[in-house]
Amino acid sequence: MKHPFITCILLLILTLYSCKPGDFGDINTNPNMPKRPYTGYLITNILRDMASTIVGSSGNLMREAPLYSQHLAEMTYQREGVYVRGNWDYGYYQGALNDLQVVITTNSDPAKKLEASSFGSNANQLAIARIIRAYFFLHMTDRWGDIPYKDALKGSDNLTPAYDKQQDIYTDLFKELKEAATQFDGGANVKGDILFGGDPTRWKKFANTMRLVMGLRLSKIDAVKGKAAFNAALADGVILDNKDNVVYNYLAGDQNNENYWSFSWRVDNNPYALSATLVNNLQANNDPRLPKFGDKAGDGLYHGQAYGVINTNFSSMSLLGAAMRKPESPVYFYTAAEVQFALAEAVKLNWIPGTDADAELYYLAGIKASMQQFGVYTDAAYAACIASPGVVYSPAKALELIGTQKWVALFLNGWEAWYEWRRTGFPKLLPPANAQTRDGQIPRRHGYPSREALLNKQHYDEAVQRIGGPDDLSSRVWWDSH
């Protein structure tokens, strides 16, 4: 009897000689692989990834966001709430941004654009892709500062991309968003657009509102440029009504497309509670959003959890509200409330015309829009809240009041709340006693992946030098360097 190993060798030789050189038939053909990029399907998946930048069960540690901004606090395990080091996730480059590049190149390639147009006009697909790409890069640069931008997404052509300065990234994103909003051509709406159903008007307001927010982000580092960008965006049309909010709606009964907090409650044994910071604020101000944001504790009252304190008695605290952790609970990107607060601040900064009376009107409109957004508005509840001493508008404390109410309105949009806290200092947040940062304070940025120091050392070192080093949670990005 032949030895099995010898038999295998003979079979391999016969197989090789039975084929022509380079002829492997269809052995390397994946029957499940599409013959062309289905750009509409890519856009659908990309929009799901975009929602995960705010709440997602991916590896991006979205739990950090509402903990940094002190909307929530941890109970049993003290992890992100005491500020473990946060690194960027290469998944942004390898996932959504790479897919966006496919959408862009496909709709720009004369040989492919005709096929791609079956999912909507090429111009409309390009406009949407550019706006989403800008959103991802803005999110990343606001978290990490200088990042690979112009040299990124080139695959094996450039495995060690340079880190662009955040200032330069902002400049290019302003341009990209402006151009993208004007690129819609009135052609067929984009199939696969589960955010706006292909409505160009909604996409334009999204892009313009992003520019408005970016302009205000520069208030402490480059007020001249920030003011010009803010007013240009405002003139082009931004979100002023809740019906135009940028909101992603998850699906009930679909565990493949459910809100992260619903997923967390199903699989995690460490529920999250409202923070003491938030509960104290809402209670002191008769705020009707408290019952929506959190559940009552076991004693029938609301109690917020302190940071860095282990608490295994879940019934003693107000856990994240059941209404906020349904599978279909929506995720908000930009809202009318945030814009109204931005307008109120712009008046105080003398960026737009107005007096304190105008700033107050914008401020109150922001509170009202937020209550309506969360479905808790009544005339009586609103009146009681804005009459509370901690909410009543005061010209001398206007910026603190505006910043604090914006923070409340941004509940669970933790990254945006954290960015705004870093910029304004409001509300006045205190770090936990056991904060694991270099200076014992709330993080100011995220650190780069450790392997960047090995695989892309020259550009990594240059970026770290620009932020003033070291590469940790206490260093500051460009616009936060005041």
C-alpha cells in the first residue's frame, strides 16, 4: 500500500500538469463576489458606520463619549470613566472611509460611472460621499488632532502616510463641504440613502450645519476665520427646525441594526447610570428631560452615580432610561437645538448682529427645541424649567448658561458634548479622584495607536512634536490649545 503522503504528492503533480500555465479555471472566482461595486449598498452600510461614531457596538469604545462628557457614569467596572488610554481605531480607514473612496472613484471613472448611475445620479452620489467623508474626518481630527488625511486611503501606494495638521484639515473640510453641497445636480435621488432618502435639501443643511459647528469650534484659536465660516454656513442654510435634524433611526426587532445601548443592556452585566453631575443639574432646574434620560432608582427617586466609585447595587441609582435604550432609539448628529445655542453664543461673540435680548431668544429656543426633540415638551414644564434660577438668562453668565444647556441637549451625543466642553469649559465638570491621566484631569484628546510609533515613526514623531507631546490624553489638539 502506498504511503498517504506520497499519494498526496503524486496527486498534486498530476493536478499541476493537467492545467495550462496560469490556467486555474474558476477556482479563484468567488461566486458570491459582486462583479461591480454596488455603490448604493455601500452608502447604506457607510451610514450605519456613521451612526456608530456616536453609539455603536464596534471596537471604537463609544462608551467613552458619554463618560468623558459626564452624561453617564459606570457602576461595577471602572474603565473609560476613569480615563484609560483611548487609541484611534484603524477601522475608520479600513472600513467606512475606504468604502467612501470606492463610491467616489466609481462615480468618477468614465468606465464605471454609467453602471453606478443605476443607484442615482453620479453627481448626487459624489456629493453625499464627500459630505459623509468630511463627517468622519472631522470626528477623527477632533478626537486625535493631526491625522493622516491627504495621504490616507492610498493602500499599498502609501503605507506610511503623513499626518496633516488639524488646521489644514479644517481648511480643506470647509472647502469640501461647500463644494459638495453645490454638487447636487437635480438628477435621480440616491438609492441606499437611509438617512435622508436622497433628499438633496436635507444633505445640504447637514453639510452647512457641520460648517457652522466647525466655525464655532475655532472661536478660541482663530476667531476671524471661525466667524467668516460660521456666517457663510448660516447664509447657505442650516438646521433650524427639528424636522431637519440629522437623525439615524435604528430598527425595532433587528439585532443587526439596533441602538448600542439596547445591545449593551442585552449582553453587558454593567449597566450605566446617569451621572451625579447630570442628575443634580436636571433636578435643580425642574427639567422635564430627566424622566426621559433616566429611570427612577429603587426608592422611587432619581440618584446619579459618582465617578470612579464601584457600585454593585444597580437599584440604588438611576440607570439610563428605558426610553433611551430601545432597539429603535434614534441617534442624533446635529439638531435644531444645537444650532440655536450656537446662534446664542454667536451673538455674545459679536459674530452675528443682535443684543442680549436676541441671545436670550436663541437660548430659550434651544431649550424648547431640545425638549420637543426628546418628546417631553409641554408649556407648563418648559415654563417651570426656564424660570429656575439655574436656567434664567443672565447677560453676565450667558456663555456658561448657553454651554450648559447645550451640554444637556447633547445627551448621549457624547463626543460633540466633549468637544464643546473642551472648547468652552462649560459646564464646569470635575474629574474623578482616581483619574488615570497624566495631569489627573478630564481627557483633552485621544492617543495615537502604539504601532504608529513603530510602523510610521517619522510622521508619528512629527505629529507628537506639533501637539507639544507626550502622546496621551492630557495633550491638546490645535483648536483646544488656548
